[in-house]
Amino acid sequence: ALTRGQVDHSTLLAPHMTPESLMQRKRLITSRAAENLFWLGRYTERAENAIRLARLTLECLHGEEQSSAPLLSWLSQMAVANTLVLPGVPSALQAPRVFERSLIDSLGSSSGATSVGYYLRALKMAGSSVRERLSQEHWRIIMRCEEELFQRCAAQRQRADFSALQALQILKDSSDHMAAITGAQTDRMTRDDGWRLLSIGRHIERLGFLSSALMRGLDIGSLHTDGGFDAMVELFDSAITFHAQFQQSRDMAALVDLLVIDRDNPRSISWIAHTLRGRLARLAGSDPDRLCALSLKVPDPRTWGLAQLCDEAPDLVTPAQKQGDGSEPGDPALQYALLKDVLYQCTQASFVVSDDISATYFTHSGLANHSLGAA
């Protein structure tokens, strides 16, 4: 029979896309997915940092500067601070072979020392939670990187001949995998708020790690030795650029210029801080020229001057002095005090921004379909 009256045209089919509806369309990102993407970025950077630091440490322990006390002290502190070895292990200065053995044994461990294997496993777990956002190649490389490291470390341990040379080869191969992973994150993912959180996670880790590494080098005095100077440039992954610009120079002004000031170097403190401020502003929906409150918690690199940062003993009270470390004006501990203050601010900012992001965006008490964009 024919229906009398007006026909109901409602349907469950998706409406036809129009230019207006497409312009307003935005991919929803749940709070839980946002948190996993944030930690995917952080564990990616942590794994890269751990691999680079472990390689550098093993190479220095077998290099020409293996007897340099400041270099060994710096490497030991960095390894403990980044949990590549446990705090109770004798330092490389006290017992280099014991320290080396502990570092090698921790590479394929997922408990105790949170070394390379721990971070790769955490990276895989974070990636598995946002599997739909990763390409097949991206996910396969993450899986392969983690599986190969654990398998090769376990095989070497069973043979009881896990040497530094073999560990270095495993770390080199892991580094190659990480280059592919970071490349996929940079070039194969859509630049939405989820990707921004991933990128912010990486830059928070990089800012804190490199700032604290340089600050330790200044405090210990390792930068005043040839081996310590070269090791710092290597840790910043800037050796090729440094030698291209400054040849074999080991001048502190050149090092500060490239590793702190240079806005063209993606490993410099200035570039990291500037990029992090911009990403935080985009995440909060601010215009590029109007930074949000979260962005302003990251130090502004435009206020840093090379001449001031290279001043060896400016009249400045450092955070360490405020905490009563016992240093006096003219003390060697106050050399490059303004530079140390900038690095201290960057290190603290990495903690503050991380906590604020977690409190602002990662609450799971709401609806499962609650989008980050509506937070």
C-alpha cells in the first residue's frame, strides 16, 4: 500500500561529504590514545638516548682517553642518572671493567636497570596501544628492534662471552632501527593533535637529557679535556656538523654556539626549546605569535646571547648556590654560571611541562569517546 502523507527520509547512512563539512572535520583523539602517543614519543627518545649513551660509554672505555678521570666521572654519572647501571655499581673511575660488565649485562634486561631493552619494550607496549595510527612498516620495525635486541643479548649471555665489541654491534644495529622508527614518526604520521603530543613527548625528553648532560659536563670539568669535549659533541649527535664548521677546534665558544645557540641544529638546546614552545602553542590552539601559558614555561632561547653564556665567571647566583652547595664567588664551580642557569631552567621545564600535560589532557574519568580537542 502507498504511504499517505509525508515520507520519512531519515537514514543511518553517512551524509554526503560537502566542502563545508570537510573543512570542519577533525580526527577525534581520546584521552587514553593521546597519553599513549605522548609516551610513545618519550620512550622513542629515551631509547635513542640510552643507545647513544651506552655506545659512547663503551667506545670511551676502550679509546685513547680511557684514563681521563673527568671523562670517566662524567660517563659514570650519566650512566647512573639514566639507569644504564644501578647506583651501587662501582664507577668507571674506580673499577672500569666491573662498570663495563654491569652496563653490558643491563642492555637486554627489562627489570632492574632501565637500560636499552627496558625502553624498547616500553616503546613497543605504547605503540601496541595506538596500533591503528602506525603504518605496517613502522610497527614491524618497532617489533623487530625489540625482539632482535633481547634475542641477541640472551644468546651472548648463554655463551658467557658477551664482549664490548659484540655489545657495540648490537647497539649499532638498534641505532639503525631507531633511525627508521623516528623517520616513520616524522614523515609517515598525520600532523594532528595526537602527533603533536608524540612530538612534544620526544622534545621534552631531549630537552631534559641534553641539558642535564651538558650541565654535568660543566660541573665535572670533563669539557676541558679533549676526550670529554669530543664525547659531549658525540652525545648531541652533532660531530659531523661541528667538524664541518670548526674543524678540529675544541673552543668552548664553538661548542656553546652549536650545542646551545644554533637554531639550525635540531640537537641544540635552542632549537629544542623553540620547537617545543611552538608545538605546545599549537596543541592549545594558540596562534603562532601568541604562546599559551604552557609554552611560556619553557625558557625563551631568543633571550640567550653567546657572549653572555660563554662568560666564564659572571656575577650570578646559581640554583646550586641557592640550595647551599657551599661554593663561593670565584670558585671553579661557578664557571659558566649563566650557561648553567639556562641549562638548569631547561631541565626543570621538562619536568614541569610533563606534569602539566598529564594533568591537563590525560584524565580517564570521562567518556571513552571524549576527544583531546574538546579537553
